[in-house]
Amino acid sequence: MVFWMFILSASMYLDRVNISVSGQFLQREFNLNNTELGWVFSAFVLGYALFQAPGGRLADRFGPRKVLAFGAFWWAVFTTMTSFVPSGFVGMLAILLTVRLLLGLGEAVVFPACNRMVASWIPTQERGLANGIIFGGVGIGAGTAPPLITWVILNWGWRWSFRITALIGLAAGIAWVFLARNKPEAHPWVGPEEAAHIRAGLPDPAASAVKPKMLSWAQIVRSRDVRFLTLSYATYGYVAYIFFSWFFIYLSKVRGLDLKSSAYYGMLPFIAMAVASPLGGWIADGLTKAYGKRVGRCIFSCGALALAGIFVAVATQVTDARLASFVLAGGAGAVYLSQSAFWAVSADLGGASAGSVSGFMNMGNQLSGALTASLTPFLAAHFGWTTSFMVAAVLCVVGALSWLAVDPNHKLEA
């Protein structure tokens, strides 16, 4: 189950980073400046952000298996539609923005639904590693995108890059329909010993025969832990989206690397994410078992985000483009060391409403990402690219401090 959520995560981010790699080709064909391309990036993230909480609620109500399958089919359709947006007439930018907005709405269900699946399938002491593996798919998908998409574009054009990634997502969704089940006891491959192990590690009634009452939105919003967790994840999202939206263009247009060099060096942050996400989950689980959730989830994540801020700030002072790529990759990796803790804590807080809690949390992350996509070129144009990255470094510190206000042992009660 964790492996197939990893596959869905990777295929979704292969699609998502596609727009960044092909962005300069869209600029030429649609005659877009950096600000307008930022709107295209933001349109997707805005749709993605707005449907996070509803997507999580749908997973709580109808089960994550159906909701994830629907999301995969939806993003295959609208990724394909991106490739058919015509150029050369008034209103083409509005059509492109609408398609990307709708694509974001469909993809929004993925991680809240995955977290709802984790709440039903994964014992609490193993959730750090499980979430780390799932979000390792982000790094794999995003890291594979630059060389793969560049190769497709050079051979067949930018439109085919969207069609091919759509087919990959569709294949992952079909496999998910046949292989996934909402609960361990419903899966034919789960034996009695494994089912007993899972039940023993679930601290909530998510797997109970009696359907638990879901948390209201007011209860979720009033929670101090949820608010600070969301604030921290919002700062996380601002930093992460610089890599997803602008890093490839930054290397090619600002740092002066050619297309092929940008493709290879553009992989570095995502490779770091792919390694750091499961590594961070594994370390967090070990610290949690030894010292409790306060150290394993909160203190560890606080340190990881603070370290990310240092890497990002130092990278602005490095003159060599290739060395700066490695330093920024260190920042991306440090950010992703904390990734699994956000989802493990939100699953523990929410229990049977884990989809709703994590959806609300991720809404903050994605709204911040939408801001990144448009604010980054604005700051770069008026104050320079160094300022854009320094803002991200400061926000890392804010996110680190926010973790200190979260009680990971608290559980919301309906």
C-alpha cells in the first residue's frame, strides 16, 4: 500500500514539475513574460490549495481508495488538456489558467487521501517512515522530470511532454484501483498476523467496526496544534515551491546554464528530497521510540527547517552556478527531512478525521506555494534573486519555531 502511494506521488509530481521545465517553451509560444508564467504556476497551486480540505473530507467520508482513483483519472484528463491549449489568439492565457486551475482541483485529493489511508493502515510508531517513503515519491517524480521532459521536448515538442506524463498518471491510477483497499481487513493479501499487528498500533478508532464521528471544521480550526502545524507547513510550502516552480528557470536564465546542464543540475534538489524524505521519517520514528513524539516529531523538524534556512541563505552568496545548485539541493533536502512529521502528527491529531485535518494543514502549504509562484518573480524583478531566496530562508526559521508550539501527543475529539 505504501509503495503504491509512493508511485501515485511520483507520477503526480512528474506531471507537476513538467510545467516548470517546459515553462520557457510556453513563454515563447504564448508570448508570456515571467509574471504571466507565474500566474500559470499559481493557477494550478490555487486550485490545489482550495480543494485540500474538501478533498480530505471526501476521503474521510467515501474512503481514500475511490478518491485517489478519481484524482488520478482527473489529472490525466486535465494534464492532456494542457497540451491542447491553442496559441495565437486573444484569451489563450485565460484558457491556460482555467485548465491549470482545474488540474489543481483534481490533484488536491491525493495527499489528504493518502494520509487517511495511513491512519487506517499504518501503526503510529511506523508513520514517520511510511510518510517519508510516500513523499519520497515527490523527489523521484520531480527529479526524473527535468531530464525526461527535456528529452521529450527536444524530440517531440513541449505538448507531447504533457501527454506522456498524463498516460503515466493514468496507468498508476488504474493499478491503484485493482490493488488498494480502504482497510487492512478488506485486503485479500493481509494475513491474520499482519492485521493484528496493524490493529495493535492504531491509537484511534479508524479501523473500528463502529463508524466514528468526524470532527467539525470549527473543531479543527480552533485547535492550537492544528493552527501552528499549518503555519509551519505554510512556510515549508513557500520554500518547496521555489524549487518546483522556478529552480529550473533560475538555473538556465539567471545562472546561465544551458538547457541540458539545467536539466541535470535541476535534478539535484529533487534527488535530495527523495533521499531525505524517507531518511527523515526513519530518524523521526527512531527518536520517537527512544524519546517520545515531542523530540521525534517537533524538535527534529524544528532543527531540520532551521538547517534548511542556513543552506538557502548561504547559497545566495555562492557565485559558481554548479556549486550553488548543490548548496540549494542541501536546503531542499533539509526541508524534506521534516516532511513526514507533518503528516504523522496530523494523522495522530485527526484519527478518523485525518483526511480533513491534513487537508486543512496542506491547504496552508499550497496557498503559500501559490504565493511563491507569483511573488518570487516579483521580488526578483524589483529586488534581485538574492532577496527572493533570503525571504525563503527567513520563513524557514519561522516554520522551525512554529513546531515548538505543537503538542504531538494531543488528539482531537469529536
